[in-house]
Amino acid sequence: MYKCALVLAAGKGKRMKSDLPKVIHKVCGKEMVNHVIDLMRKSDIKDVDVIIGKGAEIVKEVTVSKNVDYSLQPEQWGTGHAIICARDYLENRDGTVIIFNGDAPLMVEDTIRRCIKFHEEGNYKATLITSILNDPTGYGRIVRDVNGVVKKIVEHKDCTKEELKITEVNSGIYCFDIKSLLDGLDKLDNNNAQKEYYLTDMIQILKDSGKDVGAVVVDFEETLGVNSREQLSEVEKIMRSRINKRHMENGVTIIDPNCTYIGDDVQIERDTIIYPGNVLEGNTIIKEGCTLYPNSRILDSTINERVIIQSSVILESSIGSNTTVGPFAYIRPESSIGNNVRVGDFVEIKKSTIGDNTKVSHLTYIGDAEVGESCNFGCGTVVVNYDGKAKYKTVIGNNSFIGCNTNLVSPVEVEDNTYIAAGSTITETVKKNSLAIARARQVNKEEWVTKQGLNK
Ligand code: UD1
Ligand code: CA
């Protein structure tokens, strides 16, 4: 049967006390709305319509790569009103629509599939996902009749004393038969404590017109929604521990999962060991057998086999196998570091290529450069890539030995098999197989101190 999804993402999220729309707050490095869209796609739902309103442009911007449709809800008059605003999207479709609150990122694919199957096989016109919470405060309560059949959903603020005691709550995730949903929308009103059009009222509307409504009860964790910063951190903690567990099951050692922060899309191969304080984000890939000592941040980067990294920052770059990085190295975007390379302490590399077996052991800046294989950088080398107006490129051939405290004033070329004397400021090409010395000769003035009467 045809399926599409609506994601409710128009609300401001007052309780977040934020300038940003709620659904773009991140959980484990990814916006909540994108977690939800990704989940839809994993559950084989191709057509996704995101209902936007507050901060519409920002929500569009963060979802731009997801290939979704948008419906605009100019004023936020409630979750039911949000669906009314998506009427055009639904009108020419027939089948099942899955409706999702954009602020509940913990639902899993299996549950969505189970819910759709239950909905379609049972011929229900609506199916809700519910769960039992110890503390149901703030959630809509599921009211069932004596036979246990779902009757209606009552929002927390509209509950009677008795209804407040119900611990089964609405997750904000539903399957609806599209035609039945469209028919029911006209009957929604805002006669309630919040003067809003509640989507949850659709349940009673469908029941009243003699249609069947089903419910699937799932683990409470999956239904947790985010309304406040505190809930954001609770959801983060749960997702973090799920992600870490998944990697440990795949053969990754995580010394302290409570202090290891891995984004949802990060891939890690077996026998990698991760010490506390590591933050791995975006589309990062860590290959087999790496060791990440404490306190690194790695974003959108590929780390090849058996790399060792200590207390460093690596952004949008790739590191070759058997290379060591850090402590305290900073590898900036668009860098490509070869195999068996050493990038040591207080080394910054920006938009540069470093060939295999090259050593950059300490206190060095390499920017906009192409460095060959088996080079050695002495301590304190600086690639002078910026003249105050523009950036220039430096090219260094294979087997070059760059003496300590060398400045390479770009654009400049250092050819293969060369030596540069310590303290040189290189402004012209260093030819193949040669030694360059670019510094003033030393002058010794004997007995100068005595003659000046400066002896102590
Ligand atoms: C909603 C449900 C409640 C359920 C809870 C689960 C309703 C009336 N209540 O309550 O039964 O237990 O979710 O988390 O549906 N939104 C819009 N437009 C609006 C209002 C909201 O797009 O006009 C979006 C929000 O951006 C958010 C989602 O809908 O992503 C849920 O809205 P929220 O205000 O958080 O609903 P709850 O009060 O939590
Ligand atoms: Ca909510």
C-alpha cells in the first residue's frame, strides 16, 4: 500500500527558551527533525512532507539535502491545524500517512514497521503508538474503554483528576488512512484548555463515525519527546548509550561509554579502542585497529587503519593508515595526510597534502601546501602562506629535510632530495639535490663583553 509521512516541525518550542526552532536542536550531533526524516527513509517511506512555520527558513536549510516536501503552517494553532495546512499534500494521495512529531527522535525503525503492519493488516483507519511512563506529566493520556479498546486521547491540560492517573501516553506518532483523516479534519475544533486544534481529537472523531482505531504499545524510551533543555539532555543520553552499545556489539572497545560522544552517522570498524572524552561527529569513518586516546574531536573525516590519535582536532580531512596524530595537533579542513606519517605536538595543518612517511613532529604550521613523501620538518617550521591579501601555495618534493625554524614564503617550491639549513627564510626555488641556506652568517666579536666592561 502507498505510504507517505508528515513531520510536524512548525512549533517554536517555547519551553526550550531558544531563538532557534525546537526541531533543529541537535541530539548526538544531528538535528531532531533530521533524525525523524532519516528514520522515515530507513522504514522505506520515500515521500516525506515537513510542516514548517516558526523558523521555516532555518528548518528548510538544515533539511536541504534530505529531498523532502514542505507545507507551511503560518500560525501555530496546534498539531491538528498543522495537518490542515498539509491538506494539499495529502489530497491527491491514497493509502497510509505516518504522522510524526519532529521532537521525538528516539523511535526505531522496527517499531515503525510494526506499527504500519499492524495498521494495514488490522484495517484500522488510525493506529497510535503509545507507551507507559512512570511520570506521564505533559503527555496526552490514552483513554480506553472497559474492554481495553482505545476511546480517545486527552491532553494533560484537559484531563480530569481520574484521567491524570492514566500512565499510558500518546507518543505523537500515528498511522492514518489518508481519506479518513481528510474527512475528519473538518470536524476538528479548538474547544480545549489551550484553544488549539489538536490532532489527538481525530481519534474520537474517527471512533464517533464508526471507524476502527488501533494502538501499538512500545518501550517508553522510544516515545520520549523533547520540550525542554533538560529533556533534550535526557534524550541525548539515551541515544548516546544506544549508539555506543551498537559499536561495542560490532567489536569496538569503548573504555567509558558515559564519556564518549559518537554521532549517529559515524562508522567505526572493529578493534578500534576509544578512550574517554572523544567526540566523533558527522560522516566520520574510523577504520580497523585505531586507538583514540582521550580528548579528540573528529568531524567529517576518514581515519584509516591503525592510526593513533591523542588530544587533537581533525576536521573534514583524511588520515592514512599507521599514522600518528598529536598530542595537540590541529588538522583543518581539506587536508589529506598519508600513511606512516607523524604529526606531532602543536602542529597545525590546513588545506594541505602530506605524503607517506613524512614527519612533522613539533611546533609547525603547514597551510596551502603539497608535501611529498619521506620529508622531515624540523621544529618550528612555518609555511608563510598569506601576505595579508591572498593565500599562496607551497610545493615540497620527496625526501626534503626542512631544518628547524624555517620559513617557507609562498608561493615557493622545494624540489626532491633537498636540505634547508635551520633558520632559513626560503623565498626562491630550492633545486633538486641541493642545500639551501638563507640566513645571515654568524659574526663572533671576541672579548666584546670585556671591552664593554660588562663582565659580572
Ligand atoms: C503532543 C500531543 C500529545 C503527545 C505529545 C508527545 C497534541 C495535541 N498533543 O503534545 O498527546 O503526548 O505530543 O510528545 O498533538 N507543532 C506544529 N504546529 C503546531 C503545534 C505543534 O507543527 O501548531 C509541532 C511541534 O513543532 C512539535 C510537534 O508538533 O514538533 C509536537 O508539538 P508540541 O507542542 O510539543 O506537542 P505536545 O504538547 O508535546
Ligand atoms: Ca512535544
